[in-house]
Amino acid sequence: MDIAEELAKKQKEISVAEFFEKNKQILGFDSPQKSLVMAVKEAVDNSLDACEEARILPEIHVDITKVDRDEYQLTVEDNGPGIVRREVPKVFGQFLYGSRFHSVKQTRGQQGIGISAVVLYSQLTTGKPARIVSKISSDDVAYYFEIMIDTLKNRANVLREEPLISDKKSGVKIQVNLKGKYTRGKQSVLEYLQNTAIVNPHATIVFSDPEGLKVRFERAWNNPIEPPKETKPHPLGVEIGELMQMVSRTSAKKLKTFLTGEFSRISDHLAQEICRISGIECERDPHSLSLDELKRIQESFRKVKILPPTFESLSPIGETLIKKGLKNVLGNLKPSFYSIPVTRKPSVYSGNPFVVEVGLVYGGSIPHDEQVKVLRFANRVPLLYQAGSCALTKAVENIDWRKYGLEQRGGQGLPVGPMIVLIHLGSTRIPYTSEAKEAVAEIPEIMDELDLALKESARQIKAFLIKKEVKAKLTEKFFLVQKILPKIAEKSSRILNKEIPPLDPVITKIMNVLWIEENVSQEGKSARINVNVSNFTPEEKSFRLYADLPDGKLDGNIIPYGEYDENKDYIRWNIESMKPMEKITFTFNVKDLKGDYGETVFYIEGTDPVHVVGAEPLPGDWNLEALRSIIEEEEEEENGEE
Amino acid sequence: MDIAEELAKKQKEISVAEFFEKNKQILGFDSPQKSLVMAVKEAVDNSLDACEEARILPEIHVDITKVDRDEYQLTVEDNGPGIVRREVPKVFGQFLYGSRFHSVKQTRGQQGIGISAVVLYSQLTTGKPARIVSKISSDDVAYYFEIMIDTLKNRANVLREEPLISDKKSGVKIQVNLKGKYTRGKQSVLEYLQNTAIVNPHATIVFSDPEGLKVRFERAWNNPIEPPKETKPHPLGVEIGELMQMVSRTSAKKLKTFLTGEFSRISDHLAQEICRISGIECERDPHSLSLDELKRIQESFRKVKILPPTFESLSPIGETLIKKGLKNVLGNLKPSFYSIPVTRKPSVYSGNPFVVEVGLVYGGSIPHDEQVKVLRFANRVPLLYQAGSCALTKAVENIDWRKYGLEQRGGQGLPVGPMIVLIHLGSTRIPYTSEAKEAVAEIPEIMDELDLALKESARQIKAFLIKKEVKAKLTEKFFLVQKILPKIAEKSSRILNKEIPPLDPVITKIMNVLWIEENVSQEGKSARINVNVSNFTPEEKSFRLYADLPDGKLDGNIIPYGEYDENKDYIRWNIESMKPMEKITFTFNVKDLKGDYGETVFYIEGTDPVHVVGAEPLPGDWNLEALRSIIEEEEEEENGEE
């Protein structure tokens, strides 16, 4: 017989469940330790997504107990909306079944794979079914299920299904037995839950570990997060094949209504422009368009000016949570510089909106001889594995950090030095490298945005280092001017037998800075902070000063009066007028310090930051741009490239 | 309405094709440059697999032309067995369809995903169908197909199908248009084909690139590779869930025949032993076994002595090809040490046999200040991407290379220094981290084997370094003994007025080594090599000496006569007897040198290598084991750990 005929006999369809059963490492279940983390992650991510969709403040209980040498029992229970009875078997017992795959908005789960993977891994390693209880608010009873997956068919095999009395309003509880290895420390369930709690401050997470540890991560915010809204695909980056599909599926009768109706950010006017540029009539039936015509439309997307996507479908974590995330890993370390977290404007890859956020801390007591730490988050989920192949790490590696005081062989690779970086990617579709959702693929558009956000943060380090140098020089000048000038003046006056001239105009002209210096006196867990601000410029100044507290809570009054923003953890003073040579002292107290108070970070607004020593320009201020361009010029001079 | 009901409305099945369409990065198609490499790789891997299965010497033509700004046309044509007409649409137009998923043997393709991914990416980015021509030897005509994938259904959409006159015996030709970016250099189509040609020396690969380059990698071996044989799963590491499935699907009526029939390496005797240990009768119907009983059987697999799998289902690349692979990347670099490639015995993870092979070069002119290069291969396929998250790289990072003269921060991470490592993993199922098959997951069993193979190679470096030191010390001794001893003897004899005693017994007693030294005189592309071997031991010696040529071809006679093995590129001399203080000079010539001849690597067999200077023990020799234990002891002494 022909060998081709023989080979043909072996050709066979493979069920997706069977595929994953034989390739469980693709789902992230490749070692007993990691498997336990993966299982917790999939269940908790689902709970958070469901609560957000139902605008419920999440309370999630995670419980792990040891059953046998390498068998654990995991229970995850939430107070979400529950899952309707008929859907339970499919949601938990079937791969590629879900609600979030087809929607264009930022969610944790996207694939309809994760929780079925947990059920599959559990039955594969222990032979036991998953136990699920679901209660929805409109039912009087909950329902209890025992489910296994028929891998040959990729269908749920329901072993048991029965009503259950429940006094809960709604929620889902899943319990599985699985082969695992429980550890604490790095890449552990605890680390995952801790980081999850930080970037999801609207959630309470309660964890009982198999060794008797009980941890409660209490919610810090009492309002549910505003869930991202569903949107239409953005025209940029849409592939021709997708455009063909959209055209074949649309109910629009005219090209113009197809464009405005199926895409975000295409107005009537823009649709006309697109039709004009592609040389196709607006009234054409989209179903009648040829491949060539569709290509012209696709190309015209690049030629017209389409607004970037809005934040509507996205959910960035924001400045405060980025700072919290960084503070959490710092422990007792005291950096000398906190960057102003950067949240980029939304951008697009393949029609999917995404946003990049970066925050970093630098210097101080952060170890100088270790590789920098990169904290990775995607859609508010901490990423613990596969750092080496993740775009978020790669973007850090691609930057030449040597100019920021870090050691880096050849200006590439993970640098060594006193820095911790937090990166968050939010997107309606995170391009994970695998179904395990551990690492982000190196999509060029995302790499570009990561690069810009990281450079914007790095430039702040540059500015900080330049300022530090400037301050050192100015301190010297200051000493000379303050101490020696009066003596010289006095001496010269005596020789000339004239009156001592007014020195202030000379001093301010030489110095020409607003000088900010703090003085911290700490006792135990409390500290008093005096901030001296002197106007050594020849002009009257008006500005707003911000003090960003590194630790502790404000205690008592602020003198003179300043506003305190509890959420952002800073004090704001509004200084209407400050005359040349005038000095003001600001005083406040903090309590509940965890360690050394460290240094307050000052930001200033409303005056040219080039003439300020001791405060950073407030982000968003026009001056920041000016400062940046100065720094960029300096950088270019230094490197002769960029 | 209950929010749960609202959410339920959105629940939906997702087709696997649709899933990959939206997550093409999971298939490796995440940038235009990489996409082109992926497409070539999937097509060529398929061709190689098919040829091997049909025992045809592969001849594969790869042709890339530029069609448009970012559109390329790729054509891959082979002389394989072809695909029968009715199977063509499924093989190319349906995900999770294939012949190799269910079989336990080493093949490149395993998933039934790769080539459909190419067709999907092509239609997504250009809107054009894949064109396929297939001819099988028992048909008179070939068949031509135009295929697209209906992603909603995961089914082929055959746009055209017609017979075609063809004078080929058999083969497949696939042509696709796709978005891409063609580059040469690192991570390019060229690099992939070059490395593929090296580890598949039975294949001829012809490549025309879009810039007019034509390369022909001629086959070096004229016999088809013996294809790996299909085997049964090995009992070790089989999960309880798999055991349950095997039991439910078996036609065996008795536990004993189930065990011997469905697993490899279980004999009648062993089956009885397993039954006894698990306390279950051999005659029991396997279908009647409870979960608990199956668990006892699974546990007893660990308690009895099961032989490791054979090489039968595997296809290691072997010593010669490992060396060729290393030589290929060396270019003009001359290492001072070539390791004897290590091929471990087959081992098992989750019932899947696998084998690890490692070779390395060290020192010499390999850059000392760059990260070591790791060449990764899995089932004879070069891995070019995702190095950072690959078990093959991780295993290198996990070893403390500082004791081998490399720089490594904290004894972890990719070391810096003069070394290039080649690693091959062969398995009946490579545990890739994703469908893109770019990186291997960190399966504990595989990590262990990689660690052992790498350490075995690293120990050779250690031995080399120790030998180098020993040689330096001996050279000193040699000088003293050879030059000074006769003078002392003469002087003392004169003083004592006695005859000069015979010095040879003294010299050989002090030296006690077989001394091997070469002398190279090169002119242009030719060189003459003189090898002086002196027996400075008090005993008569017999041994076999091997000279492994680093470059060039043997030219003319070997004096005295030695056998030349063209395949392994070495000369072998058989020395029947060599008296104390006897010296022999071996001479040969080489031609066609690419650069500096460098150093010959000498191996010796049949004598204790501890008393040899200038040659390594031949692998497999009993002395190697002895040497190793000496080195290990030394290492332990040095480190007080391991």
C-alpha cells in the first residue's frame, strides 16, 4: 500500500481537552508548586472579574489544606453574582467556553480556558471530580455539582447535581483536590494573593494556608471599581483577514455605516474621509467589496487621523496603587528617589486598546549589586512566572540604564543596581505567550509604549541626578554667598568708608533659586517635619508646594494651613506670595511610622522648576515638559545618539 | 433581571481556530520578522517528519519572494510521500488534526496545529488562500487545492480543488502569502535552515531568499535516518487520571495483561510483582478497579524496579552532529577544549521517554567577556526564540560555573565567559511552553537530566583545567629531570670517581607519565603535524591514541600507519608496545584549512589516563570513571558541598 495511505489512517481529530491533558505545562501546570499557584490564580481571577461585572465589592476566601503526601484540597469561595445552573457544567467542564472572549474590554479572564484547566489538572492528578456550589440571587437555593471533564469530547461529565440550602445572597464556591507542593516566599500563593490585594484594593481576600497561617487582606477602598465598558475594535492594526470577516458578518448596508458602526473612533466625517481616500463610494454595500478594495480601506486607516482609544474600556491601576505596590516590596529599604508614576495614553495593537503604566524607585538603601527587580502586572493580575520571556521584562532589558547609574553589560539585559520597577499592562486583550497567561508577547506596538513609559520614568531619575548635582553645587555657592558676601561687603565698606550696601538684591541675583530643605526629628513611631522654604530669587513668587509622605499618617495640624489628600497621601500648600529673601517654615507631624521616616518627596507647581532646589516639578505641569527637553538635550550631547 | 442571568447570555463556545486567530502570538506569530521564520519552520518540520516516516531522503526547497511592502510569498516543496487527497483540507485547514498526537515516538510535529497556523496567519494578514499541491506515488496525477480556514467552525474552506499533471513521484508543495519582514543574521530563516541542516544531515535543503541569495545545504549522509519506533507509555510518572482512562479504554480482561500490554517495560514477572505489592489479584478485570486500587497500582510503579525506556522511540543526534553544530557556530574561533559530547541514557517524565544530549567548547579565542552562547535543539529542531524561559537555558543558569573559570553573579544566571553549549532534548512528547514550540517547560525530571548532562560536561572542563595545571607542573619537573639530573649524575660520579649510573630508571620513576606533544607547521591552507609520544614511565606501555582534527581534511599518508575514520574525523594509532624512555613521532598532513589549524585533541585508550599528559581519556573507557571520581572528590574538598 502507498505509504501516504498508511499515514492517512493515523490522521485524527484531537479534542482541545485532550490536547491540554497531554500538554498541561502549556496551561502552567508544569510543577507541583506552580500548579497550586495556578489553580488559586485562575479561581481568584474569575471571582474578581465576576464581582466587578456585577458591581459587588469582592470578598474572596481561599483555603488550602493538605490531604496526603502531595495532594492538597483547594477551596475558593466568593460573594459574586453566581453562575446560573445550566451554565455551571460548561463554565467549569469545557475548554474554550466563556463570556469574555468576544468582548472588547479589560478583564482578567479572556480565554474561557483557565478554570477548566484547574478541573482537568485536578482530575488528572487525583482522579477526583471538582465540587462546585453556585447560588444566584434570584434563586432560593444554591446548586451543588460534581464535575469531571470528558477529555475525548471536551464536555462536562456531571456526576452529581442537587439543590442545597444556602443563606448566601449569591456566589460561587469551587473545591478541587490536586497534586501540589505548598511553599511560601517567592512565586508562592501568598505572593500572588498579596500582590493581587495591592492592585485590587476594593477586594477583601482571606487566606488559610495548609500550615495554619491565616491572612486577611482587608479592602482599602469601599467603592466597587468602575468596571471597564465594552467597546468596538479600534481601526488601527486591524488585519485584512479580520476586516473581511467583519464585512461578511455586518448587518450594515452601506460602507459608511459599517465603518461608523463596527469601529470605535470613526465619526461620520472620518468615514467619508476614509471612503474618499480609498476611492470607494460611501453608499457601497460593504458585502460587495473586493479584497483589493478592502485593502485600500485598511490602508486609508493609516492615512487619516484617528483618535487613539479612550480609557473607557480600560482599567489602569493609577499612581497611588503603583506607589503602594512598590512600597510593599521595599520593606525596610529606603530609596532616595520615587518616580512620579507614568500612565501613558491608551494606544492600539491589532485593533485592541491598551495602556502602559510604570513606576520606579531608585537609589538609597536598595542593593546596588543585585539585578533590578521588575514587578509585572497585566490587567490587575500579578505575573509571577516566565519573567525572562515577557515583553515587560524585555522592555526593561532593551534600555541603556548605564546613564542612570546602573551597571549593564553592553547596555543591554537586566541591569544591576538600586532600582525596583513596577509595570502594568492593561488591555482589552493581553497578548499572552501561552494559555498559562504568564508572560506577554513582544508585540511591536506594546514594546514601543513600554519603551516610552520606561524612558519617561528613567528621565525622572536623570532629572533627579542632575538636581542632586545642581543642589550640591548650589549648596557650595549658598555657603559662599551667605557667609562670605556680608563679610566682604563689610570690609570693603569699611575701607571705602561707605555704608554697607543692601546685599539682598545681589544674593538673590547670584543664587536665583527657591530653596526647599526639610528637617526631620523622629521619636519612635512619630516624627515632626519642618520644611524651610527660602526665596533666593530677585522676584516675588507664587506657587503650590506638595509634600508626598513616604511613610506614616498625618497627625494633627499642618502649620501654616495646607490641604491633606488622604487618598494620594500628600499635603498641598498654596503660597500666594513670597517676597525675595523671605523664608517660610512649614510644619507637620506624622505618626504610625513603620521604620525610618526617610525623606519627604516635594513637588512644586506654578513656578519654573529650573529655579527650584529641593522639589520636583509636579507631573502634568508645563514646566515638566520644559525640563524634559533640557534633559533630553543634555542626554543627546552626552551620547550623540538616542 | 438577575445579573447572573444577564452574564449567562454572553456565555458562548469559542472555536479553537477563532481562539488562535485572536491569539496568534501564542502560535509564535507576534512580529512580522518572527512570523516568516515560524512559517518556514512549520512547513520544513512537517516535510522532514513525513520523509522520515516514509524513509525517503528529504530534499526540501524553500523559496521566499517579496510581493509588496510587507507581504512575502513563501513556497516550501518536498519529496515526501505526499498526503492523500481527502486528508489535505483537514491537515492544512483544521486546528488539532494530525497523525502524531496520539503516538508515542519522537517526531517534530506533535500537536496538529503548526501548519494550520501558517494558513490562518496567511489569510489573516493577506486575505489570500493557501495553495497546496500534493502527489502520492500510487496516483497518476497530483491535486491542487486552494484552502482557507473557516475560523468560526474550525473547518477548511476549499475554494478550489483540481487534478494537476505532475512528473514527481510524490511530495507536497505549499505556497502562502503572508505579512512578514525578511532579515538575515540572528533569529532568521537562514539561521533556522542552517541549524536544521546540521542536525539533519540526511536532508538536502535548498533556499532562495528574497534578496537573491541561493543556498544549498547538501546532505552529508546518504542513508535515511532510522525512524524512531512507536512505543507504549512508560509506567513511571503516569498520572492517576491517565491510568483511569487507560483502564476504561483497554480491551484487556485481566489486570496482568493490562499491565504488560498497555505499558512498555512491564514483563510478566514484573506485572505479578506489581499486583503483589498493590495487594490486587492479577486476574482481576481492570475495568472493575476502584480509584483507591488504581492509586495503589500507581504507587507500586515507584516501588518496583522498572527498566528505563530504550532508545527505540527516540532519535538522539549523537556525538558527531553535536560537534558539527558547535563547529558551525565557532567560525574562526579556536576553543582550547572540546568536550566529549554527553548522551544520557533515556529517562521518563509523565510516562514519556526522553533523552538529553550536551556538548560544549571552552576557552581559547572564544570571547571571555560575553554571556555564554546556548544552542538549543528539541527533536532535531533548532529553537531560536524564548531562550529566557526555556528549561534548556535555565538548566545552564542553575549551575555554578564559577569553578570552571566563568564569571557568574552569585553562582546563578547565564554565566559570562569563553564557552558555547549545545543542548538537545529528544522526546516522544516535548513539553513546550506554548503551541509556538519555542521553549521547553521546566519539568523536574527533565531539569534533573539536563543538570546531570551539563555537570558531566562541566566536569570535563574541570578535568581539562586540572590536566592543564598538572602539565604545567610536569613541564617544570620534566625540565629539571631531563636537563639537570644527568649533570648532577655526572658531577657526583666524577667526585666519587665512579661510572655514571643508568639514569633512565630514575627519570621514569620521577616522571611516571606518557608524554604527548604536538608540533604544527602550517603554510597557507595546509599543515604538517608531528606528534611526539615519549614513554617516561618505568613500564612497557600498550595503548590506542586518537587524534581528533579540529579543521581541514587529512592529506596523504599517516606515518606510522594509523586508521582514519572519515565520519568521526579522527586518526587512530594502535601502539602494541612502547618501552620505557622510548619515543615515537607520528606524522600526518592536513589540507583545506579554513583558518589557523589550532590544536589537535588527543584521546587515549588502554592505559591509565592519570599517567598521561597531553591526551584525554577516550569516552566509554573505564579510566574515565576513575578520573571522574578523582575530580569529584577534589570538587567536594574544594566546596564542601555539591
